Amino acid sequence: MSVPLVWFSILFPTLIVVLFFITLNFNHKVLYAPGDFGDEKHFLSTFEEGKHFLAILRGDYIEGKGKVDSLKSFWKPDGKNVDRENEKIIHDWMTRNGLNLSSISAFLYSRDERYSKFRKKAIDDLGIMGGDHNETRESS
């Protein structure tokens, strides 16, 4: 009875060590923790899909991030208070395009790639321009 226990005591830890090194050999990224990097973006960039995670962290899925800021400024021209007329324009546009969100802020600030495409479309459809955010090319 003691012989199997001796073999188990020798082989089991050896098996664990061998499996550990095999794992490290085929997945070397597991060697690094986020704390090993000065910036978490550098950690995420070590992964193939790191670009996707970096985009999530930045929140910019679309080109022309300034355009998205224009849409936010169209909704809140002073950055704090909502322009009710522009809010209605955005809400009507959301309804026409099948976005049944009760919150415009969820639409404007969501980091979901699908909503970023809708934001870009809203900017184009509503004709929101940089600069004076209270005017659009066409009134709705």
C-alpha cells in the first residue's frame, strides 16, 4: 500500500510541473500580469485582440471622434443642460431608426460598436456640423 503512495507522491507533482511548462510554452502571454506593465494598455496590446480592448478603453469605435463630440454637444450645448428641442430631434431620429432606448445618454455614451455606427449615421442624417451645434442642415 505504501508503494502506490510513493509513486503518486513522485509522479503527481512532476506531472503538474510538466503541464505547467507545456502551458507556458504554448501560451507565453500568461506569464505577464497587468501589474508588470506601467500602463494597462501595454498589457492588452500583448494580445492579438488587444486592439479591440484598446478601442473599448478609449471608447472610439468610429473615425472622427470629434464628430461624436459634436453629437453630444448638439444634445447638451453647454455640456450640462439638455437642449429640449435638440433632444426631441435626436429621440425622433432614434425612433425612426429602430433604436428603442429610453435614454439618449445610453445611446450617446455606450461603448457598444453597434451604437457607434448609429451615432455616426445620426450625425450624417441630422447634418450636425462642428462649431455651432444648435443648427442642422435640415430641420426635422
